[in-house]
Amino acid sequence: MTNTKARTAAMITPVGQEAQDEARELARDGRVGKAVRRLRKDSWLKRGPAREALELLVEGQALPTSSGQALGS
């Protein structure tokens, strides 16, 4: 179930590439809770947006790694 506000937060909050890679791998291994915690540890994401961010990663999308990238500059 997609929460538009949470998804928007996930798409504009920078998350380090290493955290994204680790979270994607954890999700592939079925460790979704740990993957969400990994994303939250390396960003300002709260629980809902972190779940949405993980969903985006699993779908093959990349998250922004910097504020400039998040804002499209």
C-alpha cells in the first residue's frame, strides 16, 4: 500500500549509496525489517518513508544520494 506523502519523502531524502545497496541486499534475503532500519540509520527517514524507500529500491529505482540530486540540481 503506497502512502503518497511517505513516498514523496522517500524520493527527496538523500540516502547514502552504501546504505541503499545494503538495504536492497537485505530485502532480497527477506530481512525487510533490518533493511528498513539500515535505511533509517543512514538518513533522516522515518519508518513509513523508509518502507516506501525500500519498496522503490526493490523495484529497481535509485534514491538520491545528495540534497542536490534530490532537488534535481
